Amino acid sequence: MTTLPTSAPALSTGWLLRAAALAAVAAAGMGLVVSPGLHGNSGESTIQWTDRASAALAYFLAAILAGLVIQGTVELARSQVPIGARAGLILGSVTVVLLIAPGFRERLLPQVTVLMVAAAAAVTLLAGVFLASRPHTRATAGVLFAFGLAAIARLGAWVIATRASDHADIHLFGISRGLATAGVLLETAGQLTAFTWLATRSRSFGQLGSLAALAGAVGVTLSVPGGVHSGAALWQAVLHTALADAPGIPPTYRLDALATFLVSCSLFLALAVVAQPRQVAAITATMALALVSRGAFDVPLRALCAAVAAQWAVLARVDEMAMWRSLLEDRKVRLAEDGAPPPTPSA
């Protein structure tokens, strides 16, 4: 005999997850584009104000995410998740929190960054495998799994590129560029999964949101090269300063424009996903947090976003109430779009 769950942690915490996702998009926009882009392009007072605002958003987001990791750890400990997956998720997420703690005072050591990326990647891969068996979390599984692989590829690229630089080894540097290219392609697969999921939510908000996100990212990417000219507008100069080096080191093989596109697309997609109406907040918020992380876990807050997304997506996967609400809401949207009356409670 199947017993019904006595609580629905994913549903009850949905509002906080949504707030964290919105804060993550805002903090990423300030920290990736606005604050660094204004350096050298605006007055000192404006730069100081935006730097303080960016730092405040980052600390605010870190506090919310750390609280969600603690709550998620408690909920996972008493959940029906298999013991192996439960232990891996808890250990990996707590490891990420402990490793990033020194980063609020000083820059993390390279060895600590490697461990942080590895822990976050392990958590996302484990969650991706576990989430794939339920329909309401299958798309999130694809996003997390692709981003976990992308993080490993980028970590390998950075480690090999560092070794190649120390030994002046051109062959190793070529391997590192291949891994960096693979990381961009894997991130593309993850974002494409999110884009497809969003576009199929509804003919109105889903398709409009996905197209708006795509158009916004294309517009930003095309505007980046224009900021190098002396007569460029302020917003173009800001975008060029902030995103011209987005592909990172080592460089990819002819995918630098795609890498730049993915940076802005991840934020637009995350905003469109979390803003979807009539969707379970735990599903949309965890996917949005995963999109903000982008499979580039070398930044502490992105690693923390990935850990929270993995934990709470798994909790949403085992939450029967979240699953049925997600499926019923999708059915109502389909019926409304087809002009059919909504199902009655007795149906």
C-alpha cells in the first residue's frame, strides 16, 4: 500500500526558491555586466555606487542560498531519497558551502577552487541522474547533467592549460582548448534543453518568454563588438568591457561568439523561466538557479546556485504533491489553449 507524503517541502519553500532565483539573476547581472562594465566608462561616484550595490546583492544572495542549503540538507536527511544519493547530495552541497566561506574575505586559492568546482559538478551530475525518472523534473535533469559535464570539461581545460603554460607545451594547450570548446558545447546543450522546456510550457508566456530571451541575448552579443569604437554609446561600451573576455582562458576553437552569447542568454532564460505563471515554483526556480550557474562553477556564488538547484530539484522530484500539481497545471494550460473547458474536481 502506497502512503501519501505528510509534508511537501518543495511546495512550501517555493516562494523562497523563487526569491533566490530572482536575486541570483539580479546579482549576476550586476556582478557580470553592470559593475565591471562601468569601470573605465563612467565617473568614480557611479562606479563606487554600483560596486557597493553589487557586493550587497552578492551577500544577500549568499545568505539566502546558504539558508536553502541548510534547510535542504535537513529535508534530504528525512526524505525518501535513496541513501547513496542522499549522502552524496548532502556531502557535496555542504562541501561547497564550506569551501566558499573564505571567498567572502579573500580570493580563493586555486586548489580550493578546484575542489569547489569538483564538489558542485558531482552534486549536479548526481542530481541529474536521479531526476531523469520523473516527468516533472526531467528537463531540469538534462540542464543539471549538461552543466555538470560542462563544469568538469572547463575544470580540466583550466588545469591542463596551467600545466601547459608552466612547461611551454603547445600540445597540452591544444588539448585544453579542445576541452574548453567541449565545455561551451555542453553548456549550449543545457541551455537548449531549458529553452525547449520553456517554449513548450504554453503558447503565450512560454513561447513569448523563450523568444524574448533569445532576442535579448542576440542583441547583447551583437552589441559587444560595437563598444570598442571611440564613439560608442555608454551601454555599448559597458557591454564590451564586461563581456569581451567572456570566453575565458583557454580560448575555444572558433566558439568565442557563442560563449559570449551564452553568458547573456543564461540570465535572460533564467528570468523568463522563473517568471512563468501557473508553474510549480520549485521547478522553475531550480531551473533558473541552474541557468545562472551556467556550468561555470569557478565563481563561488555560481557553485552555490548549482548546489541549491540540485538539492531542491531532488526534493521536488520526490514530492508527490509537487509532481501532481505540475502535471495538472500543464494539463489546464493545454486545455485552455485548445478551447476546452477545465476539468471539474469530480472528473
